[in-house]
Amino acid sequence: MHFPYLELHVITHCNMRCRACNHASPLLKPQAVSVGSVKEDLRHINRLGIRASFIRILGGEPTLNPHLIEIINTVRQSNIVEAIHIVTNGTRLHRMDQSFWDAIDIAQISLYPGVPIKCEERHRSKLLIIDSPLFKETFSYIRNQNNQKVTTILNKCTTRDNCRGIVNGRFTDSCGRLI
């Protein structure tokens, strides 16, 4: 089975506190995924014969995971994906050493208003900048009691049918539902 891409969440927290964060980072207890957990997840995916063109490693802010390079190398060695993308807010890229840049194929930056990107010129060829002039509100602190509205929102989700993730050895869709 081949998918356009998979997602691997490697950390729950972030160095920003965006209201309506798509990943609910401001609400979650800080937790980084271990290399062992990623290895186990990839073993399950491999056993199912799943492959993808690329994997999006994200969080929270993935560059906060102290084991990020080991995780990237583990994903690369699995041969499940052809390319590795890191999805980041870009604020910590100047702190990443050369091993990070050698390990990834693309650093996809969600560029938010007033948030500067600090990155050495020699690494700019690996950047894919997604300009977000407005914060997207895909999350709310207020529970929506209108089930019909919730269903309508989920049905209009543009990533619902394309996004596949790996969570605790389980293959999920973008809403966290087991597949």
C-alpha cells in the first residue's frame, strides 16, 4: 500500500503558544517521542507493507525533541519513505547542526506573521516556506455542542483523506482515528 505521505509526531510541545494551534500544543503535557517508540512504530508499518513518497516529521515543534537526529536516521534506515520533511515554525533552525541538514530532504516552514526565520544561507535550498498570513483556527478551547456543524467541518477537511500517521504502533488518519 502506497500513500503520498505519512506523518510522525515526535513531540507535543512547542516554543510558541499559538491560540487555536492545529496540534493543541498549548494544552498538552510536554512529551517527546523516544527513538525506541519510533522504531517500534516503523516495524509495525513495515510489517503492513506500507510505503510513502515522504514523511512529515512534526509536533509541536519537532526541533525541540532531543533525539530528533536519531529519529530522522531511524526513519531513513527503515526504507518506508523516499524523503524526509520536517514541519517547523522555523524559529530554531539556526541552532540545528550540519547533521540535521544532512539528514533531511526538506524543512517545511509554517511562516507566521511577525515570526522571523533564522537560517544560514547555505541551508536555504532545503527550505519550503508556507506563508500563513493569518493563523488558521482549526482548534478551539470551547467545545462545540453542534454535532451537525462538527460533521460539516470534518467533511470539509482538506487533509482528512490524504494524511496518514503513526501513533503508538497504530496507523491513523489525520483525525487520529485508527485505520
